[in-house]
Amino acid sequence: MTRKSEQKREQPSLEQSCKDLAPWFSTGLGEEILSQEMALAQPLIERLFGYHLLQAGMTDKVDFAACSRINHCFRLSPCAFQEGAAQVDFGQLPLPSESIDVAVLHHLLDFAGQPHQVLREASRVLIPGGHLVLIGFNPFSMLGLSRLLFDRAPHQRGNQLRAARVEDWMNLLDLQANTVERGFFRLPLQHRELLAKTLWMERRGARWRLPWGGFYIIVARKEVARMRTIKIDWRSNRKPALGAVPSSPRVAARRRHDDKP
């Protein structure tokens, strides 16, 4: 058995990871990260409009829909004990295609056995022009690199996905990342008093927009190819041609590839 297959076998299920993370999000470090995620996500979600908002995550200790102006907000979960959430399989969402205006995924890709499939399903249920708000742990941060020095805590047993890699996956699914925010630049300390003393690190990291925040928030818009109407000059002998305007990164990339000699 290869090393890669062994690591895949050791990866717990999404439901088990949800149960393991529940006590960690109640610690001083977990609560501080949730607080900062909410503070950064709130202004981003407030300016997104629509009719239906889907919120799905690994904990019910934070409600990102509370700051939304969308009337119909509901929650889905990979485990049964989250309050007010329906348990579903995120590899096959029980939702119609193009039915959701805003989807908020909170650390789901970090712990999913098939994160690309989870992202694919989120893209499927989004309407054209809808928005995806994705929150994940940054493996290249003091929070992420602490797994090399200490025993791996529940939040460190995930897929270790970089924001740039997630953005590449989004481009393949016609999701255009417009905003990337990062937070928690402090040392991953469990004591609240010690965390408070490192607040200066948070201020400098946010001011200088450093890339090694403990978590990232990506806001992406679902783009679709559209047709462009060409005015016909009936007096000319030249026949007009209709073509698709590559408004999505995937369509544009395919067009550039086809045009090469």
C-alpha cells in the first residue's frame, strides 16, 4: 500500500471530523478564530443579495446568515447534532441545480474526503451570477505549521488546502474569485490571556495584508458563457458569424488553447 493511500485511509469521514471539531471550537483558540471569521465575513455577506442562502459548516457556534439581508436562509450539516441543520451528503446535495443565490461553506473542503466534489456540488446549485463564500484553514500559517511541532489537533487533520489551489478548482467550475481575505496572524495559543497579548500581531498582519493568516475567506461569483448579438449589415456580401463570448475563465482558457496554431 502506498503512502498516499495510507493517508487517505487515515482521513476520518466528514461526519466524524464534525464531531471531533465540536469541542475544539469551544476552546479559547477555537472561539477566537470563529470570532475573527465572523468579523471578516459579515461585511462580505451583507452586500450579497438574492432569495435563498445556504449555510453549511463544521460547527453551529457561528451563524453567518445572521448578517444577511436574504429572507430565506437555511443550514445543512454533515452530522446530526447541529441545531437547526439538516444532515446531508455534500457529495450529492439534495437541491435542484441553479436554485441557490448565496452558498457559505465553512471549513467543509478542509475535511471532506472528496473536496473537489463538494465544491462541484456547490457550484451546481448556485444560480448564474450567484456567489460562493468559502472559508478554510491556511496550511502555510503559524496555525497550520504548528502541526509539525505538536500533536495534531482536530483542526489540523484536514486536507491542508491552499487558497491558490482552491481558486484553481473554482476556475474549472466557472467560479471567479473576486475577493480573498485572511485573518488570525497570531500564535496558535489556547490561553485567552496569552492570545490577548498577541493582538499586535493581528493588527500588523491585517494592515500589511500578509499572506500567512490562519484562515482565508474566498468570495467567488458563478460566471456563465453568454451569446453576443451581432448587427447584420444586409448590404454587405460577407455573412455574419455568431459566437460565444468567453465570460468565464474556463471558456476563455479553452478559446485561447483552440486559437493556437
